[in-house]
Amino acid sequence: MSSSQVVRSDTSSIRTQEPLPPKKPGGFSVDEVSKMVKGCIESRLGGQGTCYSHSSVSHWTAGIVEDVLKQLSVMNDNYK
């Protein structure tokens, strides 16, 4: 047996993943969400004079994530 092979005799602790529930009708549209995410990125990074700055990446990322989550929340309210 090579060192990269692993043999496991006790399989009682191995869990199988349960299937995901079926998608609800009227859920998020992939195209709509993609456009929204691109819009959030453009609003943060698309301005004139935006140059790459390593020290700004975490700030930009946090802002984009915050904007996307806000927009998803608004979109979710529309689907209720």
C-alpha cells in the first residue's frame, strides 16, 4: 500500500449529505442577481480614477458585499 492511500475500517461516523429541498417557484432570477452584483461592483470600482491599491481591496470587498446583501434583501422582500 502506498503512503497516499487511506484505508478506513470504521464507516459509522461517515455522514451522507441530505438532498437539498426543491427550489421554490418564484425564487431569485440568476440573470437578475448577476446584473445586480455587476452593478454593485461597478458602483464601487467603476468610477473615474479608481486605480488598484492593495491596501484598499478589503475595504472595496466589504463595501461590495454589503451592497449586494442589501440588494438581495430588497429583492427577497419583493418575492414574499
